[in-house]
Amino acid sequence: MKKMTLAVLGFGQRGIVFSNVAKDFPDEIQLVAACEHNINKHTWMKHTYGLNENQIYGDFDSFMKAGKLADILVISTMDQDHHKHALKALEVGYDILLEKPIALSKKDIFEIKQLANQLNRKVAVAHVLRYTHFYNEIKKLIDQGVLGSIATLHQTENVGYLHYAHSFVRGNWHNSNTSSPMILAKSCHDIDIIRYLVGKRVEKISSFGTLHYFKKENMPKGAAKNCIDCKVDCPFNAVKFYEENPAWMAFFSLDTDAKKVLSNRNLNYGRCVYDMDNNVVDHQVLNMQFEDYSSASFTMTGFSYNTHRRIEIKGTKAELIGDLEDNLITVLPYGKQPFTIDIKTLTDDFSYHSGGDKNLLIDFVRAVRDNTSFLTDINYSVESHYLAFDAEESRLNQGLVIDTSKSWSDYER
């Protein structure tokens, strides 16, 4: 069995996760190159992953000028850079594992897909939910006919109040003008898994959502612009959060001393959540009608205690209720006894997106090595992104119903 080599472009949270997976499978994958613009991370990268000075690059141009350095490239840079980075990497000769979102417009997404096909390169999109044990079991139940024909499906993504504040008020995805809208940045996962489970074309879509709470008019009286200076009792206090969750600081600082790091009052991660320049929605709903007139709905909310996904499917033979973080699936067949599937009895691997990240990377590595298919091929994954753009267009137009056959006419169908 040939050992495959891996390079990582962008050493943030996602790049680190896939590098850790590679480290866990030394017989199959070897990390041989990395590119990270934050040079303060380079020493840590060397020690953690056994890389030498010549294997680490500080900028994209020098990394690409070095030519093809590995069998597979993970692109885990910022959303707005994916288009440029993916096109160049394909030209250099890489097969790519591309973090979502693929790109920030239908045109740019189509260009990546088109070039990959022209050059006969494989591109996997990091829609990791397809690779979780939880959704795999649901897919099996659907394909086996246990639920009958799906009439309605509802998925809820409870982002969690602390995760939402960290990533979408203070973090890199807080403003759609510098990243992407929430429905694309966070929830294209959910649109993709809904489309995958139903297995039908979406014909019509509509959406509502707003930035309801995290804005200046809701700033508590007496609150300071920076949490380190604030005396108000607040659930979003950054100092308290990062003191209790120092691992989250690794995404933006190698120092885990929260008070020391947040004493930099120019750092967004220490700013008041009510006094940011964020504009992405904190709640959104989405409705979809499929070609067979079945329907699905989706809710994204930043207002939840825990971070978890929940799904309900109403079929013609049975109802299904499941929670990804509890890893329990309950099936209620009509006229028969309900039964529950405990995913914890099927696997003990719940690392990184409930096992999804690991399974995705391993499957893609083997697909490139053996020239086989894989679940998140860009040729299929583009649909979730097109739907996300349609949903955002609908939201910005007061829930306008979008006919996807018309909105995709320049790129697909």
C-alpha cells in the first residue's frame, strides 16, 4: 500500500484538524509541507508535526512556486481566498481537499469545478456530515425503505451562544463583506446533508433571517467596549470564556493567558459582542420544495445553550428523530414498536465533527491513491452552495421564492 503525502495550505483550526488526522494514520498519510502566513506558528508546527524549515512556507506565492509538493493539498484558508488558491493548486497538479465554502459566488464555484474536470483532478469538498456515523445510519434507514417515502424533513443547527459569539460576532466569519453570509459559511453543511438524505432535486427555495440581537442598541448600560474593562455580568464575557476554554484561544493566539492576550484592545476576540462590526444573521430559516413535492426546512440559530444538530424526518412508513451530539436515532414505525439506535454502540470514534473529518480525509486519500469515487466530489457538492446563494438572495428580498431551475441556468442544468 502506497503511503500518500499531504500538504496543508492555511494552518488555522481546520488545517490543524486534518494535520492531526494525518498524524494519527502514519502508515497511510504523511504531512510533508505546510503554508501559514502567521510566522509565529512556524516553530510550533515544526515541533508538533516533525516538519523542517524547508517544508514550511510563509506565503501562498512561494508555496505555489515550489511546485507540487504532495499527492493531496488541503486548502483551509479564508473563504475569500478559496477561488484563487484552488485554481492555482489545480494548475500546479494537486488533487484537493477544499474547505467549505468552495468560493463566494456561483461563477467562481463553477470555474473551480470546470477546471478540475478539464484537468481530471479530484476535488473533495469538506462536507464532513456525510461522513459521520450518525448521518450514515440515517441514510441507510432511508435507502432501506424503513421510513417509506420522505414527506418532510427538518434540520436544526443550534450553533450555541458561545460558539456563535466566538466565530460569528468576534471571529473571522462575523462580516459577510470580508468572509461570506452565514447560510454559506456555516450552514452549507446542513443544506448539503438535507439534499443528500432526500436524494431529490430542489426546485424552489425561500428564506428569512436577520441580525436580531448582537448590535449596538442592545449593549447593556454601563458595558465597556472591551471585556477586560467591563464590570457588567454578561454571558458573552470573553475573558471568562477563554479562561475556561483556553483551547479556543489557539485559533488566534499561541498564548493561553486570556487576560494577557485580551489586554490588546484592538483584538476582536476581546471586544463587546454588542459593539462589533458584525453583520451576519444570528437566526435564519429556510424552506425547500423538491421535485416530487416533498419538502424540507432548516433552522440556524445562535440562541442555544449547547452546540448540536437535530433532525426530524416524517416518512410515509415511519417518523425519525435524531440528535447528532447525543448520537441517538429514534425510529417510530407506524403501527409497530419504536426502536432506538445508539451510535455509541457502533463506534467509539467521535473525534472532529463526530468522526466526520477523519473519515473524510481517509476516504479521499484512498480515492486518490486507488482512483475511486468519494462522497463529497465537487460535482455534487456545488448544489448545496448554489442553494445557499439562492437562500441568501431570498432572505435579502423578504423571503422571495426562488426557482432554482432559473437561478442556476448559467452554470448547471
